[in-house]
Amino acid sequence: MRIALFVPCFVNHALPQVGRATVRLLEALGHQVVVPRNQTCCGQPAFNTGLPQEAAAVGKTLVERFQGEEVIVAPSGSCVAMVRRELPRLLPELAPLCNRFRELTEFLGKDPGVKDFPFAPFRGRAALHVGCHLLRGLGVEREPLELLRSVEGLQVVPLEADRYCCGFGGTFSVKAPRLSTAIGETRLAQALRLDLDWIVTTDPSCMLHMEGILARKRARTRVLHIAQVLAPKEEER
Amino acid sequence: MERKDDLPPLARRFQESLGELAGPDQAHFLSSLGEAAEFLREARAGEEAVLWEDRPRERPFRAPLGVCRAWKAAAATGSILLLPPSREASWASLLADRVVALASLEDLVADLDELFTTLGPPSPAALVVTGSSRTADIEKQLVIPAHGPSRLDVLFLPERPDLARLREMVRS
Amino acid sequence: MKDEGTLQAFEAAASDPSLGEKVRRAVERSVAKMSAHLPLGPERDALRDKARAVRMEALEELPELLERFTANIEAAGGRVHRARNSREARETILRILREEGARIVVKSKSMTTEEIGLNPFLEEAGLEVIETDLGELIVQLRGERPSHITAPALHLSVEDIARTFRDELGIPPPEGLVLEGPPSPEEVRMRAARELSLAARRHLAEKFLQGDAAVTGANFLLADCGAVVIVENENNARLCTSLPRRQIVLAGVEKLLPSRAALGTLLPLLTVTATGQPAAGVVNLLTPRYTPMDVVLLDNGRLALREDPLFREVLACIRCGGCMNICPVYRHAGGHPYGGAYAGPIGALLRPLLEGLDRAGELPFASSLCGACSEICPVRIPLDRLLLELRARARHGLLEKAAFRAWAFAAERPALFRLAAAVWRKFPFLAALTPPGRAWKKGRELPRPPRESFEAWWEKRKDREDPRKERDRGTEG
């Protein structure tokens, strides 16, 4: 089917590889991907800070790019949660459009093409981090794990802290940086003790935060977005 | 004593629940007041100072043993209902190091929900007690006792027990 | 503690890793026990729905419940006093104690007495105040606030407590326990916890008999039978209410319930969420016929909060402490940074809502909004959503507002947004110089900018695939 890709600002400008992987994945599954131009931001940073007016103005700009699209997918639980849970109240006339946004694994969980899809093998021992907005905000818990389990060669290691926040929390990450980092270190502690190869996450913001902590620690463990694990390999240019 | 598999299900459940409290508390299922008297004699009720709920003292007195009535019991949690008619009467289950509560199988209900929905108005007080006193305030380490009793035994009889009659039998 | 209630306080607490370790060790046990008895899931949710319905209905009927409760307490020979604020509550309690001629007051745990600052007030008036709950006794000896509503000394280690008992009570430290330096073996420490608890039992045994009057809290107030409900494990509340001459109960007005039937729903959820216990050691239902009783009902902002349609459900809280047990912020900073009597997500809501955002306006921001609190709350208060709503009511600094206006300005103009992102890609060190950038770097590396943005890659790909599509460019890229 035709899928309009919502490219979160973090993905567009800081983690484009996540966007590219999402495109590769959706196309490999037989979908036609279109990317509306001039996407900026869903407005969450302002909303999270308690400035709903500014958030609504920015969110409106973003959502309107998708007029006429039936299926809208983004590789980010927090951005989709913002659009689907918060914007309809602030922009009631755009509510039906907002309700069409889906997070990637949420979408894939209902995509019949995923069953028996030959995901490329991906070797390594990994922990799965499902972002809080996806896990509790959108109620998506099963799908990311099931998707990873279909990848040959990947050993998903359950950790005690698996349902625990990574500590990013939006503007919280810079308003209470030591606290934010401490929470992330607790989330990652067992992964480091077990010397895992990867942390696979559903959210670009969690990704930036955890990757930042691991880089500061000079850990071998790296963070990947789930799209990067599921998608066929990127072609060398 | 009694074998677990001889007990009716609610009784067995009560016994298990009390056991899960990880303390010294126990439930016993007896067939007569005589057996209860025997139990109390073995607990030295005849010799040492005993607090009887129905014979309250005027002044607070810490005793090694206290005897009281459990008017209801809840199997899911191992809880009993005390209805002390006065503060002085409550000392029997509070100032004694070891408490023996007499209950009847007729008054054993399934859980706390049933206990509270069938509870009459407390007059003057109603206490739902689950096991002996305990605390975990230091590094969450469970310690028994805290400030109250250190051991609770619940004796279940087929019919509602009479404390006065029981006391006679213990002393004879 | 300095800066209580500010983000600074949280940052300072988070900088002490040993504090977080102690807190996490303690709350993890409660959460594990809770999960063993009643894990998150549909069974728990069904109970939560019932519990919420009971509490919300009670809040709705509050004025009638208040009337009925008062009538029943008075009919049984007790007295009910209404206190509009902390000052009135303190003065009422002192007046009753003086009437009684009380010199020694024993207390069972009450966060509401903490809320009104009762202990220092009574001590200044010349009374001796003895906390009888072990955790409360410990923090009282240390001159600290309780850090958790059901486990006041949760932030302390066995060694901390042994030192306190030695310094304040002259009790020698338990055999073999090393107080400074590398900790003793675990079994020595656990034995020490037991010894210290028993030492407290001995220390307090006499005090219960010496108390002239008792001040207690109440978990609930029952309107239909005029009874106060006190839930405990230690039996110290039983002792406080069965020995001294008079009992004074301090409770917030929101504690009212219509009848004891509701306890069967509320109590199992309360205890299993608080400490993982299916049932508490003792549930006391006491009336003035049991002990001479004065009930002081505290408003202190609650009745006004009840009128707020958005935030009134905060009053449904049954004070289980579950939200604290599960909160990542609490687990790393402990309870003291919140200031006041209540910590964790519920504290971050109650303090600003009862005391005013101008006094505690930073608290709603001390949260990553992960939502674990809402998941665990026995009465389904959507704590994380309410924290977010409260942020919208907080006063924002001019600089912050200006920054977000600028950001919104750019985000509504894609070309400008694109330009700003390009500047960052070209000159990443600029980000490192901004306040958010500097804050980020406190514990993490900043992300390295990519060679090109996703949209640039997409445009190029489209060109490669079909250069003729240039003229079809509309909303599709």
C-alpha cells in the first residue's frame, strides 16, 4: 500500500540512517513510500514544557503536510503519541487526520506481509528498549519483541530493567541532566555487565540519549533503531 | 495433629495464608474445646500469668500469653477479626507476647472483601489482624516482632467457643 | 535540605549514587513482592476500576459524608474539629493536648502531621513527642523528614541507623557490624537490621505506657459508622490507641468513605502496592466508644482542589506509595528533594496544587513522564498526564518562553528550520555552547551531525530515480 512517511525532526537532522532504514524496510515489504516535503516537528518539545499553544501551532504545520494521506507511519513512538494523543484536543478539525498516524512497529504488527517475511539475518546479543510513549502511551508492547524474534541470528536478552524509562523525558534531559543520565545508566547497567552488542530501540530520542551515555562510557555496546535491524542492508554508494 | 488434606478447602487456604507470612504464626484445627484447653495447657496457660480478653485487667500488664476470640476469619489472607469490648479487653491480644485466638469454622469466610462487606458497625472497635507484629523499616528486612505480639496461634473449633468455659477447663 | 522542591535539589541528590542505590534496593523488594502477588495486568486493572469508582464517588459525596461522619462521631461521645489550614490544625491539637494536661505525646505514623509541621510546634510548646513507628522514630532521631510515605527510613542503610541509635540513644552497634568503610558481609548486616529493630522495641516499650495522649493519622474515615481506620504492621498504632488517655486523629477531609464495605476493595490494593503484602498486620476500625477521641479534619487546600475539574482526582489517592516505588526519578533522587510530606509523582502534584505553583512550581518538571506511576496507581489516577497538565499552568521564565517562541517560529517555516539544522550540521560546536547543549554534555556525548539530512537524501534519490518527476513536485517529494 501507499505509505506516507512522517520523518521526526530528530530522524531528519540527527539520525537520517533511521529514516533510510525505515524506507528500505517498508519498500522491501512491498509498500510504496512517499515523503511529504517540508516536514518540521510534531510540537512535542513545547508541549512537554507546558506551552500547548506553541506546540499546537507547530504540530498543525506538520500534520497538514499529510492531508489526503490514508496511511501515515513514523519510526518514533513519542512523535506518534504526540500527534495521536495530544494534537486532536488542540486541533479538533485535524483530529481525523491525526488519528491516522501509526508508529512503525505498531503498523508492522498489523501488516500481513510481515508474517513469513525473510528478514535478513542480524547477528548479535541485544536488549530491546521500547520507549515509554510507545509502551504505555500507545500500548504497544508485544510487537517490537515479536519482530525482533523473527530475525535470525539475533539473541534478544531480557533485562530486569526492560520496562524502565531510559531517562530522556524530552526537555527533562537538559533541565535535570544528572538525574536524566543517572536513570539512563541504571537502564543500561545490566546490558553493560552482560557486554551486549546492541541496544535496539523504537525511539530516536531514547536512541540519542542512550547512545550519548554509552559513548561517554566508551562502551562497546551500541544503540540501533529497530528499523535498522529489520531492514535489508544499506547499499554502499 | 490434623493432616492438611483432611481439611475443608477454606481451612486449608487459611492455614497456607498464615504460613506465607513467613513468621511463627500457625492455624490449628481442633475438634473440641477440650483439645483447645490441652493446647493452652501445653502453652503454660495454667501456670503463667495469662491475659483473658473476657476478664480484662484494670491496669496494663505485659504477659507471656493472651487469649481472645476471633469472631471471623478470612482464608485468602489468614486474617482474623477481633472485637474487643473495651481497651482493657484488647490488651489480651496486644500486651501478650504470644496470642491464642479462638475461632469457629462456621465463621471462616473466603477473603477480606467478604469479611468487610459482612462486618457489622464496629462497637466500640473492630480489628482485622493478620499474624503477629512485624516491621521491615530497616532496609526492608522483615523482623518479627515489632511492638506487639511475637506469635499468633489461631485455634479453629467446629462451633463457636466459650472463653469462660475454656478457662475452667484449662484450670481444672 | 537546601532548595527543596527545585530541580537543583534533584540534581544534587542524583549526584550521590549511594543514595539512589539504597532507595532502589528497598523499593525493588516492594515491587517484586507486589508483582508476585498481584502483577500488572487485567486482574489488577479490574480491581483498580472498582477502587477508583469508590474513591471518586466518595469525593463527589464529600459534603454529606462529612456531615454523617461528624454526627456519628459526636453521637458516640467524640469531637470533630475542622481545621482550614496547617496553623489551625496545629493550634487545635495543642489546645486539646493542654486540655488533657498531656506532657508526653506518642504518635503513630501520620504524613498529615508531617504536612502541618506538628512535631516541632508541639516540642516548642514544651511537650515531648515520641514517634513510635520504627521508620518515623529513626528519622525523628536524625532530625530528617521521612522520605517515603510508607517506609520513612528507606533512604538509610543499616550502618546509618546503627550510628544514629548509638549517637542518639546510646545503644551500642550490633555485634560485628562495620560502621565505616567497606560494608560487612550481607548476613551480618541482615542480623544487624534485626537487632536494631528489637532494640527499638525495647526502647519504646515503656514509652507507650508513659504517653498521656496519642496523636495518630487515619488511612480512611468511615461516615456510616463514625470510625477511623488505621492500617499498620508494627502494632504501634494499636498501642497508641489502647493505652494513653486520649486519642487525637488528624486526617485530610478527602479520607472520607461512605462505608466499611469499601475497605474490602481498597485495603488489599493498598497493602499489596505499598509493600507487596496481601494484607496488613492490623486494620484498626476505632470509634470514640473505644477510646476518648478527637478528630481534626484538615482542609489545607483540599476543598478548593475538589472544585478543580481537571485535578480533583488527585484527591482519590489512598497514599500507598506505589508511584514512588516505581518512579525512575524517585528511585534516583529519593524523597527529600520533593520537600514537604509527599514525594514521588503524587507529591509533585499535591505540593503545587495544595501550596500553590509559586511555591512548588518546579516539581511537575522533575519527571521524565514515563507513565509507570499511572500504570501502578490503585485508583487509576493518570499521574503522568496530570503532571503534564500542571506544567501548562506553571509560570515559565521569559528566556524559556522566548526560546520556544523562536523555535516555534522556525518550526512553522520549513525553509528556516532546514537552515537552522544545516547550521548545526556545519558548526556542531555551536550546539555545545548553548545552555541545553552544555546540560546535555554533563553526562553524555552530544550526537555528531550526519553528512546530510534525511530529506536531502530523499530528494537525491527521487532525482536519481526519475528526473522527469521534477515537474510533478507538489506535496509528494
